[in-house]
Amino acid sequence: MMLFVLISHYFAEITNGLHWLGFGWYAVQMFFILSGFLIGRLIIERKHHANFLPVFVMRRVCRTFPSYMVSILMIFGVLWIFRSESWTHFESEFPLWSYLTFTQNIFMATTGGVGAYWAAPSWTLALEEQLYILLPFVFFLAPRRFWLRILIAIALLAVALRAMIFTTGLVGPTWGLVLLPARGDTLVAGVIAAIVYKERLVDLARYDLLLRLAPLVLMVACLVIALIDPSQRLFNIFAPFLLSFGFACFLLAVVRGAPEAKRYENRFLRFLGDISYCVYLTHLMVLGLMHGLILHAKPELGSVTQWLVTLAALPLAVLLGWVMTALIEAPLTAYGRSWKWSGDVVRADPLPEGARS
């Protein structure tokens, strides 16, 4: 996924870029699905522990906060140091506190801008943190038998909200792209997959081929939608829903041992996966700094020199991500995992019939 983001941001979503390489959006979708699946599975497996909440919060904080906060402060620090340079100025700027409180996506919606471009990818982390806050309420306050219905309702509501946003013009289109209610389908699709997987609501063995084909079929459907509606209105309304559940099906196939899972055992891909969080947070800063310091301009791909600078930024982005992972993310994540689940349990809802062994 990180490779798709790097290629998209470095070579597609850039002046004079190769727009057909813009696969980053698909990677972000898959990132949401994977995160939702992992968090949903964790809550299902551990919610019965008496100390679930403090351990859950501590592990999440240690895993996500330190690298994120260091990255944001580093980006703002570099921008301040080079504040007199034109290449550090962007069309819109949000206050630092919006990033530190994971509310920058709200600023994006209300202004229609992305803020400091180097920190633009962080809006996805804002959505993630908002999900971490709200999701436990669904699992703890709703009876087990209603979990799936509630999450499916959230997904359908998100489609309805996007339809309202993109057809009525009551608010800007960015509202439908970056706010939690309008991206609910993307955020809960992985959680729904976790429930189906852990609760054994369906005999997945009967649908292995369908699970593997679903993402391809739904991606083709999204392509057709994009072709028949050049305005992209229908795509923005329906594509997140279709792709989210397509990717959720693929994830279910992978965790069940589909042949495609073998490719993710590649050492290089596993290395990129290990450092992907820190690379994701800082790669645009690396690209911007390289072009700014060497060419005194914002990143473009209009000349051989600009291509060479962009290519040189790739290994530096990976190097910075690796260093931050080794010094910050890995040790603090390990500390978070030192918070153990207690042996004391609280009363759990009875498992559905299909989940009983």
C-alpha cells in the first residue's frame, strides 16, 4: 500500500505528473479496511477483559501518537525555518493545534483546502483516531446480535450523506470526502469483515472464489461509473462503498490463506509494511524539501532535473521512515504491548450459534 501512495504522490498527484499512476486513493481505501479489521478483531477478542479500556487506549496511543506527533512537529518546524521561501507557502494553512487534536479533517471540510500540503495525508489518521474513540461504544453498548446491523446502517448512511452532499450543493464536496459520517462505509467495512470472520456468521469456505473475485469485479464497476459520469459525482457517491466492501472481501480471502497471501511474505514488502506508517507521515515533507533546497521550487515533473530530484527523494523518504520506526515507533509500540490483558473477565454476551465450538 505504501508503494502505491509513494508512486501516486511523487509521480502522479504533482504538476506535470503521470496522472495514470494515481493509485494512492486505492491504497488509502485498503488502509482503512485493514485498520478497521484489526481494531474490530481486537475488540471482539479482548472486550471481555476487565482492563480492556486502559490497555486498548495505551496500546493505541503508543502505536500511533508518538510518530504522528513527532512528524507533525517536524513538518511545522521545517516550514517555520524556511518560512521566507516561497516553496513553503500553501494555498491554505490550518493551525498546528488542529493537527495535534486530530481535527484537521474538519478544517479541510469547512475550507475546501488541504492545509500544509506536506501534512495533507494526516487527515486519514484523524479519521482513524475518531474511529478508535467511537467504535468501542458500538461493541460495548449494543447487544452482540445488533453489531452487524448497526455497522451496515452506518455504511448505508454514509452513501446517503455523500449523495446529499454531491447532488444538492448544500456544502462543499470536501465534506463528502474527509468527514467521519460521510466516510463511514470505508471505516466500518473492515470492522464488518472482522465480525463475519470472528463470529463465524457465514461459512466462508464456500465463498473463497467469490471473495477473491469481488475486488476485481467491484473495481471494474467503479471504472464503468467513472466513464459514464465525467463529473465524477456518481463515482464519489458509490465508489468508496463498492471498493471498501470489495477490499474487505479480499482481506477475508487473504486471512483465510488465499494464494494471493503468499506475495505479502516477500521480505521487501514486509520491510515496507513495517516502516509504512512513518514513511506515510513524512514522505511529502522529504519531497518538498528536496525540490525546495535543490531547485528552489515546489515539486514538479517538467524537466529531467526535476525527475532526478524526485527519484532521489524516494530512498531518503524510506530512510527517514526506517529511522523513525526504529527510534520511535518500534520501541514505544513494544512498550504499549507490555500492558497485558488481565485474567479477570467481565460478563460477555453469548456467542451466536455459528461461533460456538
